Amino acid sequence: MYLTQICDLPEGVEQRGIRPNRASVCVLVLEVEKNVASNSPCAFYVTDFTSNPQTVSATSPDQYELDGVDVPRDQVMKILVFPKHFPSLDRIYKESYGQELDLCSWYSSKSGYSKKYLLPNLLVLTTNIQLKLYEGGLECPSYDYAVVKPTDNTREVQLLFKNIVKELPSSIFLSNLSLAEKAIPSSCLQNVQPESTNILESENLDVPASEESFKNKNFGISLPYQEPEYDTIEDIEHGDHDYVESPERRSQPIVHGTNSIKSPIYKIEQLIQMGDFVDNNIYTVNARIIETSPYDWTLLCGKYYKKRLNKLHTMDPFPLDLELKLIDVDSRIKRLNGTNSLTVYLTGENVMKLLGIEVVEEMYTSVESSDEEYIKCCTKAHKLQLCRKRMMMMQGEVSEVVWTLFNPTVLDL
């Protein structure tokens, strides 16, 4: 995953009909706020302690005051999270840290507060976001949440951990040292010092009595390693993260390879140079889907119209073809062209397989989730199996040899 700090986020868009920029971020969750409308996304207020004027809207406070912790408003970003992800977030948090996050119980409670203060929980997430503006400030739909482990050595992750210890009062960590040991790298915790003897005595905290004993304390977390089972399709971008999966997709079967020997990984450039003939081979690539056509997936289902007796009549719906533009997962290219990107074609029938849809009419009933599926497709890295086939394109009007997915059903959305 290529992470972007808040200060480096590209420009957001407010106007509908314009495709917004996307980014992957690593953030500390400060608090969550309920939406008054049932089943609407909740607002997570997050930070990585870097500044971006785009985070400030017309309704932003001068600064965020969170139980004695003041965070400047240009360092706090609002992301939108649907409540359907709360059970998985609760579960992953409990598995990672052995403590309760209680998002579900807070959200389902009919009484109590509309906001939940999460700073003491030290919840550090990676997520993919759409850079959309509302009232002049970023209000970003988000997908694919992962609780970050302190062993993640990604530059942006380690910078955030250092900023957390630098910017937050020591009492945040010392009040729940068992959590801090699991959530924050030991190298960062070595810099945490008691703020005053009075605080320690009044709270009766079990902390080392001196700086030297604090530094000598073993904060290391020993995690068992298990060799992952090889699948024909897997997510390759998150390493040390734990995924929060959408419940709708969890039942998706994993297709295992029939060959015990892993296939070689090809570069996009190699595939481009192979020509346009069918060789009945399967080629594995580590790639990102940088663009699709159409980019608006709500347009993937259409209807024919026929004129009868000078009147237009609507015919049965049909799925449209889809193009995926691939680049290597480690590519840093700024501009796409025919030598650094590969176009993969899916017929309407394979688009339905990709979306897990059995009956074309379902594409109409699931229109509201199309935007979410698109973001998941384009913000994650994938291990894909490609092959060349002669296919009827443009709804059966043109026959061409093209690259396509060997098995569309295994692309994890």
C-alpha cells in the first residue's frame, strides 16, 4: 500500500460528476460521531499530526479539544465509515490488543452520547479514501480498514507513531500501559516519561520508577509466524495489517491453485511486448488497477430501446463491458501510455462474475454499492492471473485478441 500523509493529499473535489482523487492513509482515530440518519455513515475524526488546509470546512471548530488534548483543525480530517464495519473493527481490535473497542454497543445504544472519544484506545488504522469536499472541507468516504501493528516499518506508519508519542501527553500511555505496549513500537515508548509524581501517585499506576528502568523494560511483542497458504489471488499490499472485510464479501470462495509450484511474476512491460496472439498460457502479475472504463460503475448495466409504432420500448437489461487499466504494483509513473500500462477487458458476463451477481437485474438493485466496489478495486493492490483470449467486444460487435482475467470471481472487492 502506498500511504500518503494528510499534508500531501491531492486536491479534493466538491462538484458531482467529477471523479475524485483517491489515496491510502495511516491515521490515529480521535473520536467518532453518529449520523442522525439511520444506517448512514458515521464521522471518524482522524489525524496523523500533519497539516492540510483542505481539512478545514465552514463548520470546523478553531481547534479540536479532546480531554485536555488540543489538535489544530487543519490537522484533523473527517472520514465516513458505515456502521456495517463496526463488528469487524471491534473484533480485530480485540484480537490485536485484548481490549474492547465497543463501537457496536455505542452505536446501537438509544441513549447516551452522540460522540465516542477514542483517543485513549490508540486506534491506528490504514484506510482508502475518496477526496471529496463538503462545505469547503474534506469529508472522505472510506473503505478497507486495517488495524496497524507496531512492527509495520512503512515510513508513513513509523512517522505517525513518532508523532503520536511526541504530540500526546504521557498520561495517555501510562494510564493503560498494557495497551500502549501492544499498540506503539517499543522504540517510541522509550521516550515516554511520567509528567509528574502527583499524577502517578493519584492514579496508582504501575510504571517504572526511573528513566533507566523505563528504558530497560521489555516492550517487545512476540508474534508467531505462520507461512501463508498460497492462493491464486491474494492481497499483496498490507503486510502486517489485519483486514476488516465487508460482510457481504466474506462468503466469497477462495480459488486455490492446482499447482504446488508458484508461477513466476511478470512485469506489465513484459506482457505488453508479447503481442496479440492466443498462447493458452496464464501470466501472474502484481498490479494496481489505476483506472477503469467506465469509471462510474453505476453505468455497467444498460437497456436496449426499440422503436415500435413510433414509440420507444424498453427491452431487457444487459451488463456492459468493462476495461481495467493495470500498472505494476511498484510503479511510480505519472502519466499512462501504451508502454507502461496494460488494458484488461471483461465482457458483461464476466463483469457480473466480478461483482458476484448472478442475475442481471441485481445490478439495478445494487447500484448504491457500485461506488464502493469501484474504490475497493482501484485502491488495493492485487495478484492477478491474466491470459489472452479472442473475445467478442462492444456487446458482440467486434472480435479481438485481448488480455482478460483468467478467473474474475477471485478479484477481492
